[in-house]
Amino acid sequence: MKFERTKEILNQLVADLSQFAAVIHQAHWYMRGPEFLTLHPMMDDYMDEINDQLDEIAERLVALDGSPYSTLQEFADHTGIKDEVGTWDRSMNERLETLVSGYRYLADLYQKGIEASGEEGDDATQDVFIAYKRDIEKNIWMIQAELGHAPNNDPAQ
């Protein structure tokens, strides 16, 4: 079997990107407070970006003869991103911190994918992983800036 570790990470991303889309959607629905008019539509952009990544990741898995998770139960059983019931008692900053946490998780998973696909010689998938990790790190930087923090994307720090 070729690219087995890469395919495992691709499928993990299918579950995690599906879950993270729901996390972003929850922030979108439950946000209130200062910067609402700016942040609410930004969540649409984040959801679109994650859904685009999800589609490409799943299609790449299929192209490698893999079988992507495709049910809510599979996503729930395999995701590493925490699920929370929506509430109105969280601040905008808390919601943004939740997004940063999810994005950091994804950046780490993309890094694992970069390493695995590199070791297995799957340059095409590695290219996808690198591009999406870059996009995720940009989102971390922007949200962290909104929160008044440095991006902290450098693993050496």
C-alpha cells in the first residue's frame, strides 16, 4: 500500500475540518458584542476557507485510493477538536481564542502531513499540506492580532 501514513492524516483532516467548520459556525451564530459587524461576516470567510480545504483534502484522499470519512458519526468519532454546546455567555474574545486553538491544532496536523508525505515521497500532497498550513498560520496571526497578541507561530519560540 502506498502513502499509508499520508492517507491516515488526510482522513484525520477530513474529520477535523468537518468539526472545525461547525465550531466556526457556532461562533458565527452565537457572537454578540463589540466588533460584531466586522467579525460576523469574517466567520463566513473562515467557514468557506475550511470547507474548501475539506473538499480538496477529501478529493486528494480519493485520488490516492483512500476512503474519506463521510458521516457525522465518523467525524465525531475521529476528530481531535473538542465539541461544545453553544451558549450566549461567552465573550467575543473567548470565541476567537477557541478559533485560534482549533487553527493551531490544524497547523500541527498539517505539519505532521508535511512530514509524512515527504517521507513517503508524495510531493503533490505535501504541496497541498504546505499551502494550507501557510493559510492557517495567517488566520492565527490575524485573530491573535485582533486579540492584541503576537501570532506565536514559530515553534522554536
